[in-house]
Amino acid sequence: MEILFAIISVAIIGLICSAVLVVASKVMAVKENEKIPAIRECLPGANCGACGYAGCDGYAKALAEGETESTTLCIPGGADVAKQLSEIMGVECGETVKKVAVVHCMGNCYYTENSVEYVGIKSCVAAKQIYGSKGKCSYGCLGYGDCQNVCQSNAISIKDGIAKVNKHLCVGCGLCAKACPNGVISIVSDVESPVVTCSNKDKGAETRKACKKGCIGCKKCEKVCTKDAIKVEDNLAVIDYTKCNDCEDFGICARECTMGCISILDLCGLHSVKK
């Protein structure tokens, strides 16, 4: 009888607990916004964070719950995804501009040299932490492929010691830029435009010793720019793309660059014209 009583008691307690849990699940349930799964299904699943949120789930939740009204934040998804999101949200689709990655370094094995023989983990972050840089230029691409390893589109490869971006494959997610410890990769609009392919901020004489294609801060590009779009800051030419448009003499900055470290790139990947 004692055993039977114990079994009955446990069963009754179990039934009571089950009933309490069922009631609690109904009373305390948080209804999911029905738009979230619909939005999430449209997103590519890259979880790159380029939208500014913690992955595709974060963006879907923010969009469905009104934290953001922009349906064009998914850079990998581009115009197609933006259109689908706009239809779900019942808003007008804004303009989308494809983004691509650009490497601001031309310090390959032909233009610069290594200053140390690095033996260790083939990682840019590891090499920078140990030596600061393996090459004569401490600002350049380290060439161990951290950017290549995080690229989900197979758009980046290491060629002649530096990173190269395949504009046809790049979706502009920005993972490579975040992975680069020297910050030589940026994400820009895929229009034909001048790009400073150098990141060295040393004085001209030091830069010249480090790399044959380094910016020496001579300000020649700054002087010939008719739109006041180029300024030399910290010994390095910087382009303000908000001003770099409708240039009467497009590409003059690249043509006049003393070191040839400004290139006119068709970032759509159709062609690349270098000095």
C-alpha cells in the first residue's frame, strides 16, 4: 500500500505540474510577429552583420517590429531581397547600390619586401601581434588570408603576397574588412571611381623605402582635383566620395599620381584600368 500510495502521489503531482505548465504557456506566451518568418525566408542567411544587426534573424526582427524601416540593408541580397522585403512590409522599395570590397594595398612581392621571416600560425592577426608586420611596410596587407578564410563567396584570394578581390563574386558583406587587422580593406559602392591603393601613413621618404607603389603624400592629386575631393591626411591621400562625381577630367588624379598608387577601378568587375 505504501508503494501504491507513493506512485499515486507522484502521478497526481505530475498532473498538477503539467496543468500549471500548460496554463502558464498559454497565459505567458509571447506571440511571434508573423512577419518575422516571412522576412527571414527572404534573407540569404549570410549572417554577415553588414545590415548592422546580429545576423539575418536580428534584421528580420528589427524590420518586423519597426526598429528600422529600411528594406535595403541586406547588402548580399541586393535589389532582389530589398524588393521582396518591401512587398512584405507594404512600403516602397528604396534604391539599392551594390557594394564590393577594395584592398588599399599594392605591396605585392614585386613592389615591397619582407623585413622578417615569419614562422608561426598562418594568420594575419597572429603575425601582427608577434611582429607588428612581416613586411617593410607596417601598414600593408600581411598576406596570410584571414580575409580569404572568412569570405563566404570565395571572392578573395592571396596572389603575390597580397589579397585580391574578385568583383564578380564579392557581395559586399564586409566580413573581410572586419577580419583584416591592418584595416586595408574597405567596402565601397561598385561604381567606376578612383581608389587609393595604399594605406601607409609614414612620411614620403620612409614610404618610398618600404614600397615602390606607396603614397608619399606629395599632394599632386589634391592639387589637380577639380572637385576638392582628395585631401592628404597623415601623409596619405584620402578620397571623399561625396564630392568625387561629375569630374570634368575624370581620372586625372590617377594619371597625375607620382607613385601610381591611385587606380581607376570599375568596381563592378568589368575592367580595371591602372596607371
